Amino acid sequence: MRLPLIAPADLTIEQKQLYDDMRKGIASNFNAFKAERADGALMGPWNPWLHEPVIGKAIWNLTLAMTANATLPDSVRQIAILVVGGGCQATCRL
């Protein structure tokens, strides 16, 4: 099941704070793929984090910390992410 995307106009104050922080980080660190719908709604892993902003903020902070302290070259890290994600796509049924 996919969660509906949340248009920026429909965000709560708590969601808006997380949204603004994530958009800034996405623009500088995670801009290799489309992350936003035309109306500004965040797609991909960021959308579910907005649905639960307390948990989403914790996950976002962990993501930033792991990115800032990565020891693998970025290209190798991206391949590892794709391999793990592809393996889950093949075996995980939601």
C-alpha cells in the first residue's frame, strides 16, 4: 500500500518544518533523482516520513548522519543501495 502524497498546502506545522528541512537536504545531497511532484509534494522515501513527522525527523537525522559520515565512495554506496533495494523488490511482498 502506498501512502498518498501530501501537497505542501496540506502540511501541518510539524510536517512543514520537516518538509522544509528535507527539501533543503534533498537539493544538496539527494538530487540525483526526481524527489518532488510538480506541486512540491515529496515522493520516494520522504513521503512516509512526513506522514509521521516525529519518526520521520528521527529517520531524516539518521540519514543525514550516515551520509555525512560515509566511508565508501558515493558511487559504491549508491550501487549498494540499488542492490539491496532491488533484492527487496524481488523478495518482499507488501
